[in-house]
Amino acid sequence: MKKKLKVLVLSDGTRPTAADQDLTKELKSSEWKTEANVMDALKTLGHTAEHLALYDNVDVLRQKMEAFAPDVLFNLVEQFNNNPAFDQNIVSFFEMQGLPFTGCGSTGLTLCKHKGTAKKILHYHRIGTPNFVVVPRGQRAARPKHLKFPILIKPVKEEASYGISQASFVESDDEYRDRIAFIHDKYESAAMAEEYIDGRELYVSIMGNVRLTVFPFRELVFKQVPANEPKIATYKAKWDEEYRKRWGLENIYANGLDGALVSRIEDTCKRIYRLLTIDGYGRIDLRLTPDNQLYFIEANPNPHLAEDEDFAMSANKAGLKYPELIDRIVRQGMKTLRG
Ligand SMILES: Nc1ncnc2c1ncn2[C@@H]1O[C@H](COP(=O)(O)OP(=O)(O)O)[C@@H](O)[C@H]1O
Ligand SMILES: [Mg+2]
């Protein structure tokens, strides 16, 4: 039997936290679903699990490490001081301290967060990426001639479809200028403008460091969206149940892909995972055109890990029950060589 471990589950605090804070109430809320699922799984596995939320003070981590002395950190931190730009800084801090932790290291997080940087690396290695430009704040927003409509405009570093709505899809120079200005002002962020790729939306979950496992693909389908309308995983499309029902949006297991195509997608996604130096576990988002061309949209290291989210659903389809998946993530985190 494998050794039982002491695991410290780290999550986001939205206000100042303490090392000995009781988070039982938070763990019952829908925002903490992932944390609750992971804590339950760790207990089912017989590990000793405790939790700590980080807000703007890393000293609570030092205090908790002294009091609990965990074998490994289960990292569910996505922000610091309410700012999601700092997830890689937290991980850099673990790395500097030599603390074993689950999921992706700081380099992978940094490369994937900047969608322009990730796409430049992949394009260099001849992986299909949409044509794009990044427009920094304060820069003139005229569309370069080589960028063809329709175009999708988004913040260059956000997650979870923040800043993405139907208005992100633009078909004229006026709309283009307006939407870039909107991203600059409202999101205080550089904007990324990329050619819109019409096709199926696939989510490919992978785990591992050296040897990689690719799980069965998930797909977002847009059942009631008319054929000539853009199909985009907007903020509402991800988080608003009413909206999802109205437009027939469903996350399902991708079907009807032949074996050769599945292998090509798996191989491409493994290359992407390695080129972007993801470790631990990740989800690669792609578009597959009607003539089977594959385009990289985004890589998500440390994707959402709740039991009913795409990553765990994919693992489950491969026969990996949720607690086993969590156990694998923990054991892999302990073995990962960082730096
Ligand atoms: N170039 C593109 N072509 C078609 N759809 C896109 C493109 N870029 C983004 N999208 C749509 O917008 C969604 C969110 O974009 P993404 O870059 O993954 O941002 P986020 O990090 O917020 O999830 C994608 O899942 C996809 O549906
Ligand atoms: Mg995405």
C-alpha cells in the first residue's frame, strides 16, 4: 500500500486570511466546489488534508508549514491580492523555497498566460495557430492588412472568458477599433486580435511530465445557435446556465472523429504541452475546421479540477475515478523536478 500523505490544499482568499482559519463555511459555497471536491477526495484516499487560503500575505503559508508540516502542497491558487496575473509568482515562491507542489511550474504558467507568447512559440514549431496581432495599450489600433475578417478580439492574458462576448466577434474596421479600445479601457489590458476560426471546439486534457497521458476529448457544442452565427465560448456561454439552455450549449464527449484524426490531435496536443513546458496537468483548447485543419486556441495549465468539469470528466472516461485522479496529481507533484 502506498504511503498516506499530509496534503495542504491552497486556494484563493479574497480578503485577509489566517493560518488557522476555519474555511468550513466557504467550502460549502459553489465558488469553492473544486476545493471541496479535492478535500473530499483526499480524505477518501486516506490522506490527511488541511486547507489554507492565500490573500496578500505569504507569511501565513510559513506559519501553516510550521504547524502542519505537509508532504506536498495541492495548488489551487489562481491569484494573489485579487489579481490573477500573479499565479505564476506564487508558484515561483514555492519553487524558491523548494516546496513540492501539484500542477504546473512557473515557466509553463507564464508562457501559457500570455496568449501571444504561447502562439509565437507554437507557430515557430509549425503548429496551426490563427493569424493574430497583440495591440498594447496606448498603441494605435488600425488593423494590419494581413489580418482577415472575421476577427475575434480578447484580452491577451485573461482566463475564464473574461472580456469575451458576442461583441468580441468583429467584421469591420470600425468594430475592430471600438472593441480594441474597449479591452484597453475596461480590462486595462493589451488586446489580442486573431482571425476567427470556424469549427468544432475541442478540449484535450493531458496529464504527466515526461510520459504523457491524453484523455478522451471533450467538445462544446452549440446546438441551437444558427449555422451562420459565430460560435464562441463567451463568458455567458461558460457561466450562465439560463443562457446555455437557451442556445443549447453543452459540454459533451467529442464523437465521430476517426482514429487517424484522434491520433493526430493527441500528438499535436502532446507537442503543445511540451513546447509550452506544462507540467502536472493541462487542457489544450482547439478548433477543428470542417476540412479537419487543427488550430490552437489556448493552453490551460492547472485547468479547473472540479469533479464535473471537463478535465475530470475526460479522466473519468479513461477509467480514472476522481479520487484516483487526485491521488495521481498529488504523487506526480511530489516527484516533479523543478528548476
Ligand atoms: N481565434 C478564434 N477563433 C474562434 N473562436 C475563438 C478564437 N479565439 C477564442 N475563441 C473563442 O473564445 C473562447 C475563449 O477564448 P480563450 O482564448 O480560450 O480565452 P479564455 O482564456 O478566457 O478561455 C474560446 O473557447 C473560443 O470559443
Ligand atoms: Mg479558454
